[in-house]
Amino acid sequence: MPRTVLLNPGPVNITDKVRQAMALPDLCHREKEFADLMAAIRNKLLQAFNIKKEFTSVLVSGSGTAALEMAVSSSLAPGRSMLVIENGVYGERIGKLCDVYNFHRHTIKLDWGVPPNLDDIEGILKRRSDIEVVSLVHHETTTGLLNPLQAVGELAKKYGKVFLVDCISSIAGDEMDFTCIDLAVGTANKCLQGVPGVSFVLLRKKDLARLIKIPARTLYFNLTGYHKAQEMGGLLFTPAIPAHYALDVALDELIEETVAGRIKRYGDAA
């Protein structure tokens, strides 16, 4: 079979093992075998990033934007607002999601490729007590800009805010400190080296009590509904089973290589 080299941000080239995983036997998602597969994937996501103690994980079938919509739509309490930092297409996408759900938002809008000024962020957090969630795209694929994740996260924690991070293009490809993060959004088909079709939200366990109190605004993207079902080995909707098979193997490969090893390999190849 001819091999192609993908010179794009994602989907990425996959290994033969990941490709072969998609040819595993047909499986009904209501069977115990799929519950076991799903539990293994959720656990390996936490294991790979050494966050099992503080975080839990939720899988959703769809692109990274599906997981992003799940996190955005499920994280903001009624009457509160979100701080959105826009310096590329994907920051703007978070703003669009807020608008779709009629969320009140405060926006720091910058030219593409311009990093945010931390004093500006702190100023708005001081002035606006209605802000509950601070959102940030870690790696803004539009220009390749790596936004100051840790510094923004520290400001969010200083002012008691929830920190939501779109790390779709950076997780397992760039160094990440989860210390200040409350919700991290990722997908299988970028630096995890899986295939399109399944994405995920990593959420801090201690934030679950707050999230459960937020009324569901969507049927398909209700984060706490998914979490409750997956904790019991169930699902709310039919998943992309071959993509889950592939992600399971891709995570085995990531854990064997280590996140640090993968970041180094990418750096050496750049």
C-alpha cells in the first residue's frame, strides 16, 4: 500500500498498529467488551499525562470541536460570563460557541499571532466579578502561536476562575502543566496519533460538583451526562467504535514513548 506523508496540522500519519486496530472484529457498543475498551481509554488518557489523582476523562464521538462545544456549553453557570482570548481562528471559535448558546462573554481580541498581554487579562479579571470561566487556546493553529498557558492559568486561579483550555493541537506535542487547568479539550487525531472520530475532555474531579448543578443546554454535548454514563460503563449515544479501537492502541504507543519522548521526537524532526 502506498504511504503518504501528511504535512498538515492534523489528522496525522498513524502507525501500522493503529491502522490495524480499526480492523478488529465488529462490536456492539452496549456490550461489556466496549465498556472495558472505553474504561481503558479513559484511564490511559489520565495515565499518559500523570493526572489520574486530580482528573477524570470523558469521551465523545466527533472532532475536537465536539469536545470543545461540550466543555464550553457545560462549564458556565447561568448568569455568569466567560473571558475569551481571541488571537486566531480557534480562539474566535470559542467566542462563536459562546454566542450560539447566548452566553455573556468578555473578549480580549488581538491580531492573529499576537500573544495576550497578562496585565490586560488581570485588569479585566479585577474589574469583572461576573466572569466565571477563563478560556484559552494553547496552540493557536492559525499561526502556530503558543499562548502563555501557565501564566494565564495562574491569573485564573489568583482570581478564583475556572480555566478552560483548548489543547487540541498541543496535548502530547508541547509541554503542558495541568496545575491550573480545570477543563482540557483534546482529540485523537493530532499529537496522540490516533484517527479522527473521537475527542475528549479532561476535567478536574473537584469541579464536578459545580458542573452537575449547571442545567443541560444540549442533549448531545451534556458533559456531566456523559461522565455519569461512562463512569457506569454505559453510553448515551452510539460511538465511533473503530476510532476508539485506534485510540486505545495509540495511547499504548504514547505511554511507551512517554509524552516527553514524543515532544523531543517532534522537536528533533522540526
